[in-house]
Amino acid sequence: MIKSMTGFGRGEHNQDNITFSVDVRTVNHRYSDISIRIPRIINTLEEKVREYINSKVSRGKIDIYVNYSSFSQDAKVTVDSNLAAAYVESLNSLKNQFGLRDDVNLSILTRFQDILKLETAELDLDYIWSLLKIALGKAIDSLVEMRTREGQRLHTDLLSKLDYIAGKVNYIKEKSSTLVDEYKSKLYDRIKELTKDIQLDENRLMTEVAIFADKSSIDEELVRLESHLQEFKKALSMNGSIGKKLDFILQEMNREVNTIGSKVSDIVITNYVIDMKAEVEKIREQVQNIE
């Protein structure tokens, strides 16, 4: 079943005073483009996150936001008393030198982040990754579910559009069955009218008229267009990333429709061609969002 490239997923996991929340957003893109925002303290896990995403989502612009918090009982705050004394001495020196009235107080000292230091136990990155992977998996599952639902809607809409084009092809086939003969007759009459004072070889004239008339035949284009319609439907039932395949088939469909339009002069068929081109363009817009 086809999948849309647009979606959103969120996953959370809490264990051993460690909490992860992951948001994943995707939009359509020609290739796979992954952007990851992850806290600096665990940024060494970024490549693992990227590999995991690549194994689950094959195409799209993918933005991942990882939030991490840890309330470790092993954490403690240490005070660099010597550094604090140096700051106090320097600040009092400035105060006396410039005649400042403000006192050196605790709120001022805490602005110097190197005085107070948070010490935590060394992270077990393998264990941290095992927890992050759970939250990431939940986010991806939610994302894929949303993309699949949207893909089902696209599937239904595309089948409707393909059936519409197929109906126009059938109308054109019925109408075109007499086109060559009509074109041949009109061309013959026109040549005779233009050369009424000129003696022509009748056999040669009929041969040339037949050759030109045959070039107006659209039978091959109709057969190929029907084949492309069937291939498109078949591709819609495939699993995996099929967006590029659909886009290629659509280019071939568009080429056949344009060729039909350039060959015929019948106003009814021309209107059918215009309708088909409009529908092909709608399909093209939809295909741009298929993974």
C-alpha cells in the first residue's frame, strides 16, 4: 500500500529517572533528507538515530526533535571556593576603584557558571540508546500509521482519476475508428480541389494520401496509454517506495496524451485530450507526495 510523505509522530519513554520524548515530522522531498536536533550531552547517539530512521522511512524531508531529561541520584553540585574568593576580591576591587554602591552578593556570584559545577556519573550510552530507541520507535510507528492513512486516501483518489482517463481513452477509441478514413477522404478532396487544373497520377495520389492519412492514426498511442494506466495501477498495489516509479510512468502517460493531441484535429477528441491532460496534472501533484 502506498504511503504519503507527509506525517507526524510522537513517542515518549520513562525509565530509571530518565525521560525521552521524540517528535518526528515529515514532508515530501525528492530524496531522503534527515535533520536531527538532539541534546549535546547525548549527541554521539545522532548517527544511531539517523540509521534507525533510514531503516524505517525511505523518502521525505524528515525533522526529528529529541528531548532528554535525567534525574540521577548520583548528581551533585561542587563549589570552587578558591575561584569564588577570587571573584569576590576582584569585584570588591572594582567597587572601591570606581566608588560603586552595590554589594557583592550571592546572586551576582551565581552568574559565574564556573563557580558551581554539576557532576554526574558517566553516561552509559548503550543503555541510554536502548531507552531512546523505545521512544523513537513509538514516534516512528505513529508517523508510519499517519502516512499510511493518508496513503490510503491518495490510493482511492488516484484510482478514481485513472478510471476517468481510461473512460476518455475508450471514448477516443470509438471515435477514432473512422478517423483515418475521414482524414484520407478530406485530404484527397482538398488536393483535387487545389490541383483541378493539373493532371495527376491517380494511383500515385492515392498512395501519397494513404501514407499521410496513416500518420494521423493514434492506435499505437492509445494502446501504449492503456498499458501505462495498467502499470500505474499495478504499481499502486506494491509495497515500499514507489513514488519515483509512479512519476516515471506518469511522464510516459503525459507523452502519449500530448502525441494524441498533436495528431488529431477532431474537436471532440481534442476536448477529450484536454480533459486527460488536466487529470494527468492532478495525478502528478498527488504523486509528488507519495513515498
